[in-house]
Amino acid sequence: MVVHRTRLSSSELSGIWQSYHVETMAYILTKYFLHFAEDPDIRALLHQVKDYREAQLNELKNLFNREQIILPTGYTEEDINYSAPRLFYDPFALSFVYMMARIDLINLAFITGNIVRRDILELFKTSLSHAFSTYEKATALMLSKGLYDRPPSIPYPKKNEFVKGLKYLLNGRPINVLELGEISFNIERNYFSIVLCTALSQTTTDEEIKQYILDGKKISEKQIKFFNEVLIKEELLGKFPIQMDVTAGQQSPFSDRLIMGLFTALNTIDITLIGHGMSLFMRTDLQLNSAKFFTEILQYTIKGFQIMTKRKWLEQPPQDIKRT
């Protein structure tokens, strides 16, 4: 059989370019958490994740080399200061692995659905498989250590029912499981964001970046407050954090560029997930408030864009040439 190797399509180039940035960031952050981790179970999982991400990075580098495409800058060991005092306790390191696996599952599914070339498809199939395996292991470990806060449960339905009119869209009816699942994940990822913002705001010495972090923390607090109030009103209780996993460290272990890059990545996934939530919410109170959150995140992202471009930190994606 004759195998024809075609040039990468724009969606395939986009996929490997995005993945390289995410992998370089996730790899050095995983190494950072592994450097300080003490819990043997968490250390073992971090080792597995580090080894996988290192192998994936090598695959991506080889691919860029074969295609004769310049390697993106990404993030390196120079963005980490291992001599800085420990900033997070072990539970947050596990939360990081769990959250990154969830984000990988979402991003990689989007990328894989736009890929045709066989070797690139195999690369991302492997990535998806590892992301699922990591998510499975991280969830099991969090459950075993009492760190996983399960979403609320509701009684199982006994019969099939159909929506009877526009009244279903109004605030006042009981919340449905599509809405409840999105609310739970929103609160979960915003708690993660608050812990991250708390740690980074207490260590960064750049006042502009510190204010940006604190503004992000307020956005997360606002979302948690609204959705917790919805749960309490529904008599499903609110979701509250068990502990704060940040030490008293005052020296930043991360470069300012890495911090802003991390916030850019989190903003991107938040825009995606709030949009997804809006597509599932059927009650108007949930829709309208999510639309406000969506707009707020877009404005916050633009502020981050301005900070990064002003300091020449934002790497430009490949783009077409000007032909006229």
C-alpha cells in the first residue's frame, strides 16, 4: 500500500502548537509539585504524570522537527525557582493533576475532532488515553483520601415526563441534572482558582500582576457565591472548601510570564466551559447570570492580553502570509 504524507492542515498545526504550549507548562509545573511532594501515593502519581508528559513533549518535538516547523518557545525550567520555599501542600498538588486531566480531556477532544492525518491522530489518541487514565487515577486517589467533594445527588426518576411550556424556563421549578452537573463543576474549578490566586497573589512582587490575580480571585468568588446560593435555595446545600492548601511562603517559585500564561490558559477553558454551561442551562436565572460571567471573563482575558503583549510574553500562533 502506498502511503502519501500530506502537509499538516491548519487545524492539525493548530493542535500541535496548542499542545506544545500546554505540555511545556504542565510538565514543569508537575516537576515543581513532585519536587516538594511528601505523600507517597501523590508522589507516585506525579511521577507517572511527569514521565508521560516528558514522553509526549519528545513526540511533539520530533514532529516539529520532521515537518521542519520552528519549535514554539513554550515554557522551560527557567520559569521555575526550586529554591523558593514550598508554596502548596500535597492536596493541592493532587488537585492540580486532577484539574489538568479534566482540562486535557476537554481540549484534546476538541483538537482530535479536527484531525485527519493518521500519525497526528494517533498522537492525540494516545494523549486522550493518558488524560483519561490520569483523571481516573487522580479521582480514585482523591476519594481514598477524602479530598473529593461529590456533586449533589437527587432521587431517581420513576417515569418519563415532557416539558409542558415556557414556564419550564422560569426560575421557580426544581433544578434539573444537566444544570446541577454544570453548577457543581463550575464551583469546583473556581475553588481551585481561588487557592491558586491566593498563593500567587501573596508571592508575586509585580503590583500590576498581583492586582490582575486579585481581580481574577474576585471573579471566582462571585461565581461561587451565586451558584452556592442556587444550591442552598434548592435545599441541596452549598459546596464549601475543606481546607486551604497554601503555605505561608512569600517568595514566588514561578516566573511572572509563567503565571500570566497559566491564567491565559485557565481563562480560555473557563470561556469554553461557561459557554457550554449556557447551552445546557434551561432556567433563565442561570442563563442570564452565566451570560454576565461570560462577559466578565472576556473582559478579564483582554486585560491579561494587554499585560502579556506589553511585556512581549504572548507567543503568536502560526498565521498565513499577507498575499495582497
